[in-house]
Amino acid sequence: MVLLDIANGWKTAIMIVAMIAVFYLFLIKPQSDKAKKEAAYRDSLKNGDRLMTAGGIHVTFVSADRGMATVEVAPGTRIKVQTTTLQPIPERKEKKQ
């Protein structure tokens, strides 16, 4: 009887480890990879890059300092935004007729 209880304990432990592995592989790892990729993108920005804010405003990157970026909305019109809101301009897909 004791051997059967030990076997059930191992099955439970294996299931818990398997569930943790699944959560890590499908939820945690992709999220951390995405965050690293976005941080690398923000660090690679240089003066003159065309970007889009999270609100959909197309801007030109000027400079960044401590989490804030200065961007140019129109010639001579500069505003400050958080660097986390900056993203590349998505490519347009042409409609097939």
C-alpha cells in the first residue's frame, strides 16, 4: 500500500513540474523575449527615424533621455513622449483587386 502512495506522489509532482514548464514556455518566455526586443529597438533609435506613437501619431525621433523622448510632430513642433509609446510605422498592405 505504501508503494502505491509514493507512486501517486510522484505523479502529482511530475504533473506540477509539467504545468510550470508549460506556463514558462508558452507565457513567461515569449513575454520576456518581446520585452527585450522592444527595449533593443528603443535603444537603437537615432535622430531622424520615422516612428509612430501608441496613439497613432506619426513623428520623427529627435532625442531620448531617461525614459522620455523628444519627437517632432511637424517642422519646428517638438513634444515629449514616453519612449515606451514609440513603435515602428507598420507597413501598408496593398489591397488585391
